[in-house]
Amino acid sequence: MLDQFKDQIEAALDTIRPYLEADGGNVKVVDLTEEMVLRLELTGTCSSCPMSSMTLKAGVEEAIKKAIPEIVKVEAVNVEVA
């Protein structure tokens, strides 16, 4: 499943990576499930930032869903809930 959408996912993530990198963070693709849930790992400062869940929803998920409407949800595998 992931192979089919990998290039589109990476292109969508590349539109928001400069903002994540500016704060010392980044994101990497872990998996795309059969249910079209994209699983990501937040890296660098993003993995421990208290705002990371908001960044994930407002920034990352929005960019992904806009580029690939088939993806129904984006979740992080390593977000610490504050």
C-alpha cells in the first residue's frame, strides 16, 4: 500500500518539512495501513514538543490529505501526550 503512494506522500511532506526543520524537527514515514491511515514518526525536537500533536493535525495531516484525499487519517507513532 505504501509503495503506491510513497512519492505523493514524500512530496506533500516536503511542503511542510522546512517549517519542521526550522524548529529542529522532522518527520518520517513509518507505514500506510490498509485502512489508509498514514503512520509517521516525528523526529528531532518534534518528538518531544508539547505542540507536536497540534502540528501533526493542523500542518502535517492537512498537507497530506490535501495532496492525497484517499488518506483518511495521519497519526504519529511516537508523540508524547502532554
